Amino acid sequence: MNIAKVIGRVWATQKLPDLEGLKFLVLQPMAGTGEAPMGDFIVAADSQQAGPGDVVFYVTSKEASFPFKREYTALDAAIVGHVDRIDT
């Protein structure tokens, strides 16, 4: 799992049928402490009702489809939880 901060939202007027009804958010991946940005922005499907400014954790690859009820959903990344705090 990876940590990121939600920095925006993506609007898509046309989607694959499997993606209808999903909300997509723009994430800025963060270093393990959650303080420093790391890498390029990514777009992830939201399964946790996250919003701008939230710190979340996300998964990529095949695991990105697991939070959704469809047998297979073509996703590269999905938000799977909120981060309340990070203790180091």
C-alpha cells in the first residue's frame, strides 16, 4: 500500500461501462512519513468517500479492482482507506 494526499478530482463524461458511477481523484504520492511529496500525480478510483486534502492509502495493479463489486474492473489504482495519523 502507498500513502498519498488527495489534491483534486477528475471529471469524465465518457467511461467504460464497468467504471460508471465511480469517482476518480488526483493523488500526490507521499513519502513514508506523509510529509514530503514523492513522484508524479496519479489518478485513482475512490472507494472511501475521500475528498481534497485527505491523506489516504491506495493500492495499484490487480488489487485496485478488489474494493469494487464487479468481477473485474480495469483500474490502475484505487483508494482503499483514510490515514488518521502516522507515527514514526
